[in-house]
Amino acid sequence: MTKILVVAEHHDGKLNAATAKTVSAAAAISGASIDVLVLAADPAAVAAQAAQLAGVAKVLTVANAANAQALAQVLAPQIAQLARGYTHVFGPSTTFGKDLMPCVAALLGVNQVSDLMSVEGSHSFKRPIYAGNAIITVDVPADQIVVATVRAASWPEAAQGGSAPVEAASVDAALPTHTRFIGLAAGATDRPDLQSAKRVVSGGRGVGSEENFKVIFQLADKLGAAVGASRAAVDAGYVPSDLQVGQTGKIIAPELYVAVGISGAIQHLTGIKDAGTIVAINKDPDSPIFEIADIGLVGDLFTLLPELEAAL
Ligand code: FAD
């Protein structure tokens, strides 16, 4: 029987949307029984949210002060121990999952399947390679536990409406002492999270400076959107690197993506392949971004954005 353990990602007592997408990927394996694992100092609130996801059979919790921060080296031995009763262990392909799941795979002595975008069978999956320009099918030996990260942009969130039981799991895995939490340096923002936002406004090199980027933030605020950027804008120091969208940045799938002063290099487009409506604002009518945009506005962004904002 296929038994899948989905590792929950959460922050400040809230379940990340990427977990609900990972549950959808697990549910694509026919006949699978899906449990969600919540590791935290106090997992109750997150477990209650996970229990509401449709298709979840059971929520397992591990309450431990050591789990207050998501340190891969601390979480992995606990997950590896609990994984023994499962055929699959899935985590989201977010920064959290990309850090954690290779450690889990190593402890279980298997290779990780990365960026799972579709399910062909219980041990056969499709994933993108070469910046999304090619798709390969990866087959895992049938007698091997499958440890995989799930490409969040390829899956919808599992619906609400479940009422899975919550159970405390007992774990006695030895936790490492070589990795300790010292502090978290994260930019505080009230804006939606770039990776899960339904709307994103991104600026590129065409924005010209850190100071000018305020026009991007203003439009984003008007739309209730997260802010992203091209690598050129990040490299030029206009915005921090955690806003970068693309092959070496975040892969996102918002319903609306507005690209402002971005040319549309393949490495940028890789990050927005699964976006819904793409709007491009660029002064060069021959810019490649217009080849993939649903709506294109040719003109100077410093003229068009205030007009757009006023119209909104
Ligand atoms: P440009 O290509 O310089 O385009 C700027 C655009 O702004 C132009 O189209 C111009 O017409 C327009 N413009 C200028 N002024 C105005 C104005 N006033 N009004 C309107 N439009 C204006 N890039 C990413 O974005 N993400 C990645 O993850 C990424 N990973 C990479 C990985 C590798 C291995 C490599 C080699 C490259 C990667 N890149 C990535 C870089 C990528 O190749 C491009 O260099 C980059 O995306 C270009 O950014 P840009 O579109 O902002 O800049």
C-alpha cells in the first residue's frame, strides 16, 4: 500500500500554502494514504490547519523545543525515523524543503527526486531540467522509499474541508549538537509572500535604481501584490536577492504577473512559466517579454505606471 508522509512547512503558527500543494501532489498517486507531519515546539495550531486539508488521513505531531526553528539538521533525523513506515516522503520545493529533504534522503540512503511536477505512477515522476526547457521522467526503484520535493508552482492547493485526526508521534532520534540556532535575520514586510502571492509585480534593470523601485512597490500595494525582481535588478542592488524571480531565484505561479522594465530572458521566464495572466510593460516593442505576455504595454514605465495606478 502507498503511504505518503508530507512534511509540513509553517511559520509563526501558520501552515504554508506550499504544504497544501504538496498534499495535492501526493493525492495524484492513486490509492495513496496521506499523513502530514508537523514538527514544532508547539504544533497544535499548525496541526489543526493541516487536519482541514482534504485527502489527509492523519496529522502526526512532534512537539520539541528543538523544533522551534526549521533547522534541516535537527528535523531530518526525526523525519527519517518516522519515514520507516512509509513508501514516500514529500516536502515542498521551497527554501525550507530544498534545505531539508536532501538531508532526509541521505539519512534514508536514497537519492532525492527534485521538483516533482507530475505523477506518472507511484514511482515515476516528471520534473523540469535545463531551466525548464526540457522535462524528464524519473523512475525510482520500486523497492525504494521515494523522497521528493514537490514543485509548488505545478500543483493547486488541496481543498479545505477535511477533518483528519491529530496524533502525537513518538520519536527518540538523537539530535545533532553541531548545528544550533543563533538568530534569524529576515526583512520585515507586511507585503504578501512572493512565493505564494496570487499577484506579483516585478521590476527589472529598466527601473534604473533602488530609489526608482518605489514605483514598483506603489503599484504592488495598489494591487495587494508581492514584489519581485529580475536578477539584473538584484545584481544592481535595487532590491535584496530574496526578491529574485527565475532560474536562480524563486519559481512562482501567481494568477497575475506584471513584469516592468524586464526584457524576458529565458532564465527569468523559467520562474514564471506557470503564472496565469502575464502583463509586460517595456519601452522596447521588440523585447522578448512580449512574446509570452498576455497583455503588453509599450512605453516608458515612469509614464505608464502612474497612469495605471491612477486608473486603479
Ligand atoms: P535587461 O535584459 O537589461 O532588460 C531591461 C529591460 O528594461 C529592457 O527590455 C528595456 O527595454 C527595458 N526598459 C529600460 N528602461 C525602460 C523604461 N524607462 N520603461 C520601460 N522599459 C524600460 N535572470 C533573472 O531574472 N532571474 C534568474 O533567476 C536568473 N538566473 C540566471 C542564471 C544564469 C546561469 C544566467 C547565465 C543568467 C541568469 N539570469 C537570471 C540573468 C538573465 O539572463 C538576464 O540577464 C536578466 O534576467 C535580465 O534582467 P532584466 O530583464 O531586468 O534586464
